[in-house]
Amino acid sequence: MKLTLSIPVSCLLFALLHSCAFDVVRVTQIPTKLDSLALTKSSFELDKEVTVNLDTGYSRVLKKGTRWACVGAIPEGDVYKTKDQILTIEGSNIHEAYIVLKSQDLVGFYLPVERTFSPLSNPIAISAKEIVNNP
């Protein structure tokens, strides 16, 4: 008994070429050191939703009403973390992220696992109200 395969060569070439291709979209990362701050920075709550378009082609939404607490500073700005939503940034990999603010502008993200800063090409002004920390 003889078995013959009748798969066209063009199908094999297509599968071979496309199975090896992997579109690598990298998140820009700059090594940095997070300096913990004394509790002098106030927390804040977002007044309105903020859509962030990343250079990788993905976007993220910072939800209205989320509360952000300062966890430290890097040379690019103050680093804030929230417990109200899970924030990640994405390229070919997904990274946990905290926001980095300079004045009232979102300038990028601090990636705590990698200990790096990922800048935004265009800072985004945010609207927030300060939450006074009670002693």
C-alpha cells in the first residue's frame, strides 16, 4: 500500500513563511531607579476618563474615579499606583505599569517588574482632584 500526499507546494511554502514570522513590537524602556518618597505627595482621583494611545499601536483607558497614590519618584516625574484598576502596557509582551506624572501631565509609565521608564511620545494633560491624606 502506497500513501501519497497531495498538499500543493504553494500551501507548504505559505505555511512555512508565515509560521516563522513574528511581529515584534517593543515597548521603549529606559532603566531607572524608583526613589521612595515620604508621604508628602497627596493622592488624587481622576475627574474624567483618559485614553492613552501607546506608540506600540495599543491604547489604554485610565478610568474616571480611580484613585492614585504616589509610591515614589524617578527623574522623569512622580510615580503613582492604583488599586482601582489593573494597568498594563502592551507590545509583543504585556507589562504591569504605574503612571508617571510631571506637573499635571502623564509623561509615561513606570514598569515595576522591569524597573524601567516607558515614555509617551506626547504627554497627556489629566484632570484630577487632590485627595488629602488624613494622618
